[in-house]
Amino acid sequence: MSIRTLDDLLAEGVSGRRVLVRADLNVPLDKQTGAITDDGRIRAVLPTLGALVEAGAKVVVCSHLGRPKGAPDPQFSLGPVAGRLGELLGAPVHFATDTVGDSARSTVAGLADGQVALLENLRFNAGETSKDEAERGAFADQLAAFGDAYVDDAFGAVHRKHASVYDVPARLPHVAGRLVLREVEVLSKLTGSPERPYVVVLGGSKVSDKLAVIEALLPTVDRLLIGGGMCFTFLKAQGLEVGTSLLEKDMVETCRNLLERADGKILLPVDVVVADAFAPDAAHDTVRVDGIPSHRLGLDIGPETVAGFAAALSQAKTIFWNGPMGVFEMAAFAAGTRGIAEAITKADAFSVVGGGDSAAAVRALGLDESSFGHISTGGGASLEYLEGKTLPGIAALEN
Ligand code: 3PG
Ligand code: MG
């Protein structure tokens, strides 16, 4: 891989130079208060930002947050992130209230050596995500004007062909930041020759999001454990009734086909926790998967499933986990995710946790992050990497 790195850039000297850093500061926010509920992605870029600050660069950070529709939308402002980033860096972060407008221009122009600015949400500009090359390019020109060099440390967004990820590096000397390098180094171990048994645990709500990675992983893995909302489409494919659980009807046939080709590698739940409603205080019980009542919905995997999955994990030498096993945000439906996470930490294996939700689950459940081999900041990005897809943000750094 012919990618230049942050160390190469530092070796050239960055003192007094403006360095534009694309970060992924897309952190989860509390729906009521707007407070940052998990700052893992902010912490993850500190090594890169710290090194640039120390080297005396004028650091201009940009990121997206959420999915605003190409125009300013206060609920997706990066303002609170600027505050938190400043706390973690131990120095104030100069926040521009627009991305490439007057505020951004004067904020960048006013930076002293070793100071950090954060531009407002990239996705407040239609050019960022546009499919039109010219529109994206015009926005990339405006962004690129804020840097003498570009660092990509936004691993979580490298699968997006967006202006700040794909078009800006074509316009500036570009390198990979510490986080991007570490993520690629770890994930390439999984696509290379992982130590066996290699066990993958997939959860989360949508099967359709995971089909490509299941297809790609089946030949490589020794066991594929499936929980979360997506397991019900697989259970349906086995001919079981799933009540009012999440079900992607148009995926049932595909799941049946996958199960047929899986050679017994795919393990599905044998019991689930079913509830009367999707609510923290809903009445609930554990039932066998062939006894899901027609009026109830499954919100977690059951204890016998946890035990079976844990047994498979205890044999593993390499583990990749993406997606919660149940609605872990509600205490009544958190035991499955907790049980699997604990089993992963106990296994004598190299373990990688991928995906914003699983990483947030690890922290929300109070588990020790250091007992996992690596916690990826990328959800879609880590899955697409494992699928073997070309990631636009990585390809752009290779040129
Ligand atoms: C993520 O949260 O997966 C990344 O920040 C990318 O966000 P996106 O899926 O909205 O592009
Ligand atoms: Mg995403």
C-alpha cells in the first residue's frame, strides 16, 4: 500500500502550515438534551491532532454529524463537539459557525501556530455528498483552500465518496492519520490470514445492510453467529413464526439461500426475549424460537443462545463483532449484548469490535475497552473493508 502517513508529513515539517484534517466526529447525541452520549470518536482522533498541535501546525478540522440535508440544521451543529474536543485537547478549539463561509475564512486566518479550529458540519453544504462531480469538486475547492496539506483521519467515513473524503485529497498533498492507519492495519489482519477458528458475530437491526458482508465472510469464517433484530428474518427463513418482530420479508428467500450454502457455519438463536411492545417497561418473557407468540416481538437473544454463542467464542482465536444482540439501550433487553461482549473479552482471541453501535454498547455497558483487541470507529466502513470493497477515502490516499 503506497500511502503516505502523518509521520511523513511531520518529517517534512508542519510548523506554521495549515493542515486540514478530515475527522469523523459523528458522535451519538441524546435526543432530548442534545448532549454527546459517547465521545469515543472524538478521543480516537486525539493522537493525530495532538501530534500536529505539538509540531506547531495550524490545524483545521472538518467533519460531518448525522445526516442533515445539505443545508444548516441546528440539531446537527458541531458546536458541542468543538467544546468537548477542546476539553480533551486541553486548549480551546476555535469554532467556525459555517463550513466554507465568512466565519470559516476568518477563523482559519486567525489561527496561531499550534491552534485548532473546527469547521461547522460538512453536510450543511449540498456539495459534500453530491453525486455530481462538478458540484462536489466546487465544494472541495473551497475546503482545500483552508489547507496546505490534508490528513484523513476519518476512518468511519472512508467508504463515502464525499467531497471532504474523496475530492479534497486530489487537490492537496495528502496523508493518512494515525487512526486510519491503525484501523487499516488491524482490519487487514482479518482479511489476510486470521488465526483460526475465526468467529464472526453479527447483530443490529437490518439484514439488508449485512447481506454483502455475510456473503463475503462465509467462505472465510469458521462460525457466523447471528443475533439482533436481523435474526428474525433468518428464523423466518427456517420456517419459524416470528410474531411482530422485525422482519424484512423481501430478504427471507436470500436468507434461506445463505443458510443452505453456509454448511452449518451459521448459528442462529435457539431462544429469544419477547415483549408486548418496544418499550423499556414492556412485559416480557424468554421463549424458544419455535414458540414466539403471534402478538409479541423479540427484543433480545435468550440465555441459552448466549451460552451457545459463548461456547463458540471460547474456542476462537480471531473474533469480529458488529451489531448489538438486542435493544441494549433498554435494561430489560441488554443481557444478550452484555453476555456476548463478556464472552468475547474472556476468549483467548484477537478481537475486533466494529461499528458505532457495538462500540457504544461496550462503553454504555461499562465493559473494559482494553479487554478487546481493537474497537473500530467505523461501522459501515469496517464492514465494507471486510467485504473487500474499494473504499473511496483509502483509494484517494493511494494516488
Ligand atoms: C457512521 O456513523 O457510520 C459514519 O460517521 C458515516 O456516517 P453516514 O453513514 O451517515 O455516512
Ligand atoms: Mg453509518
